[in-house]
Amino acid sequence: MTSSSTLTPNAVLERLQWRYAVKKFDAQKTIPNDTWDALEQSLVLAPSSFGLQPWKFFVVDSPAKREQLLAASWKQRQVVDASHYVVFARPATLGPADVDRFIDRTAEVRGMSRATFDGYRNVIVQFIQQPRFDAAGWMARQAYLALGQFMTAAAAMGVDTCPMEGIDPKQYDAILGLEAKGYVTLCACAAGYRAADDKHATAPKVRYPTAAVIEHV
């Protein structure tokens, strides 16, 4: 990335000020293919602890499935009105086999012997096999890193989003057949373009003063 393509601090803050959780999407507007491809890549490139990527992102293209999800989302219209709808999921379980899959991929991408990563593999396995390790909670936190990156990337490209936690995860699992695929729903995110009459678009952001949430020590 060259300095000429770097966003200025003011430009970054402007996009973050522009962003809000859209309550009403324009159902007639669709995200261009190249923009959506970039947003999918923002998910692929999201950071995770150890680089393990314990997640999968289900883009719900089927209008019929989105109508079903609407009923499992407190009838929130973002589910069906947004251009795209992504369900963030974690694996149902996490074990050494998942670590081995990641190590295999690492060796493949970097063109190195798998044995080179034996030490790293053992560190990860020991971490996830700690007696009090909360695998479900840990994986959820990784997925939320991806959600944050997705929303920020969208804002940078002028695409609106709305993170969705007001959903019934078990119903989502059933509608999307996630149990058979070995995944569990965590949350979702609608993406598209705000409706002209969404009153929330012009409402001032409510945030605590900087000094109340950031402390230099």
C-alpha cells in the first residue's frame, strides 16, 4: 500500500461518523458486485487469535430463506430489505483436528514443511485444551473481530450496515441447516444502502466523551 492511497485521519473519522446501524434499508438498491467481492474479502482477511479463523460466514442469497429468517429476527425488516445479509457462525466444536487443518493450510500457503510448525501447533492445542477454556465464548469473540472489520470496510466504501443480535440463533441454525454443517449461529449483519426516510441517519451519535472512555496510563 503506497502513501498516496492511504486514507487521511480526517477521512477515516468522516466515514466512521457517517456509519450508523441502519434501521431502514432501501430495498431497491443493490451493492455492486465488485464492492461486494471486496466486502467478502474483508471477512476472509479478518484477524483472529493464532490466525485460527474459527468461523464461517453464510451469505443468504435466497429470498425465501431471508423471509424465513425475518420471522426469527423479531420481524426486523433489515433482514429482507438490505441488499445482502450475512450470518456469522462458529464451529460447533473446537479440537486438535481444527488446529491441524490450520497448520496444513499454513504450510501449503507458505511453501514450508508442516514439521516447521509443530511447536506452534502444540502451543495452540495446549491453549484450547485448558481445563477451563471456554471454546464457545472464545470463538464468538473471534467472529466479532470479523464483524467489526466487515462493518468498517463497508463504511469506507460507502456501504451501510446493521449488526443483528436480535435473532433466534437456534431457528437460524434450523433454517440454514447449520447443524448438519457443523456450525452454530452467533449473529448477523445486513448490508446495503440506507433509505432516504430513515430518520436515524441524521440523529447525532450518542457517545461518552473521549476522556471518559480513553485513559492514558
